[in-house]
Amino acid sequence: ASDWSSDVCSSDLCVACHVVSDAQTVKPVLGPGIPSFKDIAARPGASAEGLQASMKDKRWHDPGMTQTLLPMSRISDRERAQVAAYIMSLKQ
């Protein structure tokens, strides 16, 4: 996997919901059922481009929550590209 030093996912933005690496010490507070970055990378057909598009317009899918965009919709296109590249680097 590539070296991940960006503040994008080392901040609470990603780790609040996802396990972003095996070295993560903070447990996600939302879930269960929210996939780890490794699980996302392993999905059939997963691609950096598809992940970036999904990050722009994905909404909460829990019926108990208001239909609102996920936090990753607020990061820049450059940051989304970095996150997507990192996720895809986890593909085995």
C-alpha cells in the first residue's frame, strides 16, 4: 500500500466511519456495516475514478438519518483523488 500521510483521512473525516488502515488505533464511531477501505478496494469493479465520483454525491443510506451528503463530498477534487488512490492501493 502507498504511504498515507495526508491529513484528509488521518483526520476524523474518514476514521469516524471507516477503518482506513490496519494500523488505525481509533475505532469508527458509526456503523456497523460501513466497509473498511480494504473492503471497498476489494469490491468487484472498484476503480479510482468510480470512487471519486461516488465520494462526490454519496448520501447516508441509514433510514434513521436524514438524506444528506457524506462528509467526503466536502473535500476537494484533489483530496478525493488522493483518497481514491490510497483506497485502490489496498487492493490485493
